Amino acid sequence: MSEQRETVTWEELSWSNHIEQEALVRLLINKGILSQDELLNEVRLVQQAYAGQKS
């Protein structure tokens, strides 16, 4: 039996990753494992780290 593969675009892949990440973040916040403020602070730190790598 041959397995048929579906080709997806980069946009579809990006959108899928975005949805999965959003679901994971919502679960973590709803379960009290992570707060909205903790998430935003961590996002800022990661953004700064990536910005520092570009320079």
C-alpha cells in the first residue's frame, strides 16, 4: 500500500502552528499553570533575545 501525502503551503503550516500554540497557551492559563502576565513577559524576553541575534 502506498501512502498518499498531502502538500500544504507555508501559510497553511503557519496557521496550523498558530492555532496549536494558541490552544496550548489557553490550556496553561486556564489550568493556572501560567498567567497572562507571565506569558507576556516571556514573549517580550524572547523578542528581545531574537532582536539581539539580528544585530
